[in-house]
Amino acid sequence: MYDYFVAALRCPECGHVSPADSSTNLQTHLRDDADGRELPVGFEFDRYEVRAEDVTSSGYLPVAPPPADGTATLLETWECPACRAANWAAIELVDGAIAAIEAVVLDRLALARAHFISDQCTVRAAQVSDVPLAELEAGRVDPVATLRAGLPTPP
């Protein structure tokens, strides 16, 4: 089972602002006892659920080591409830609590600011490279390195 990060997110494709609910399908497996709960800004995780090793065992790949100050940024996929475009969100955790949930364009800058990215990034990595999706999903090619090399640089 999984939970949902929830926030009003503006779709970069159509401009629609989603309701702050699970209609964006912004899923996470961070909580050990996930039950479909909606997790808004301010939600506090059990500290053992957001340690680096727990985040990576919950469907996220490491991008950069999180700082010792208790902050971490996750990149996760979401779907616009209006146009169904596949999008990305940055979720900022501070001392085990959700501090921010914002729509982002997955580019080199967004990746450079993140500490973890959803393992669903393999699809985007295949799109921005000539690496077959099967190679990325099997772990034979590093999807994070592939994204670093292939994502556009923001203007």
C-alpha cells in the first residue's frame, strides 16, 4: 500500500491547479504502515521512516547525500487530474516533517537540488537518452547518471 503527498500543484503542461488531494496520484511508500492517507505540508513522519537508508528502501534512488541539518528533497511523479500529463514534484522534508510540496520541471537544476528521486525516473531517463528502459530498470545502467547527462539545462 502507499500514501499520497497532497498539495495544490500547477500543471506545467496545461496550467490547471490541482486540488490538494490524492487526485494527482502523488504516491509514496515512505510510511511503514502506509494506508492511503493523504500527507499534506506539516505532516510529521516517524524519524525512522525518513532516514536515508529507509528512503532508499521505499522506492527512491539516491541523488546526493542529504545534509546533516535534517533536510532532504525528494523528487516524485504526479499526474495532472485535468490533462493527465506526467509531471514531477519536489517534496522537502525538514526534521522529519513535510515542509513543502511543489510542482517542478525535471531538469538538471531540479535534479541538482534533490537528494532522492523516485525509482520511476527510469522512464524519463530512457526518454532523454538512447539507453533502453529495460537496461535502466534492471540496474545495468545508472538512471540518475543518465538523467544528469541527458536532462536539459534550464534557461
